Amino acid sequence: MSGLIVVAVRPEQTGAATGMNANIRTIGGSIGTAVMASIVTSNAACGRAAARLGLTNGFWFLAACIEPPR
């Protein structure tokens, strides 16, 4: 991804573009982790099968949030 960013921007903007890429990836990872954890733990107190259901529901939810390729 970094290579694509470097090619896509003017040379004087490379630092800002790669920095924004790192920030957005960190924010997205944090939000995704928090959402997944809340979905999984909402079912975890009910037992092992419910925890598996929480994982399944969490993965389906996050998969639905991904924009399909064009």
C-alpha cells in the first residue's frame, strides 16, 4: 500500500500521505477491534457455544461493513 501511495502523490507530499495512511489504518484497526470485542463479549457470558456464535456474528458484521471491489 505504501508503494501505491508514494506513486499516487507528488514527491513533496509523500511524507504527509504515508503518515495519513498509517493514522487511518491505526484508527480503523482500533474501531474494528472494539466493535468485534463488543459483539463477541455480548454472547460470551452464556457459555462456549454462545462465544462461538459471538465470533460468527462479529465476523459476518465486519464482512458486511467492507465495501465490495468495483
